[in-house]
Amino acid sequence: MGPGMGWVFLLLMIAGIAALVVLTVRLATGGLNRGGHRPPEPRGGSARAILDERYARGEIDHAEYDERVARLRDAP
């Protein structure tokens, strides 16, 4: 092995360490799913989830929330 092989080994070590750091961060933050996208929400639950979020943020009051939840339950 010549002196050039030492540089190759050093570069491979640095690349391996960087890959381990990226993998660890992704696993810790839950970002290791296909394509980096969120899994789709179940059909029918998304309208209720949006309604819950709007109520939690104070965009709608309790009466309007109850009315819309009732409409969602009655919807086909």
C-alpha cells in the first residue's frame, strides 16, 4: 500500500461517520420514512382533525364546533 491508500481510507472513514450522524439524527427525529413524506391520514378523519385544530387555536367557538361535529357525523 502506498501513501495514497491512507487518504482513501481517511475519506471513507469521514464519509462513514457522516452517514452515521445523519442516520442517527433522522431516527431521533422520526424522519426516516419513505421519501420524507408524512403517511396519509385515514380517509374521513382529516375533516375532524382540521376542525379539532381550528377549535384548539380558537378560530371557532364551542357552539360552532359542536354544530360542525354534528354535521360531520350526519354526513354520508
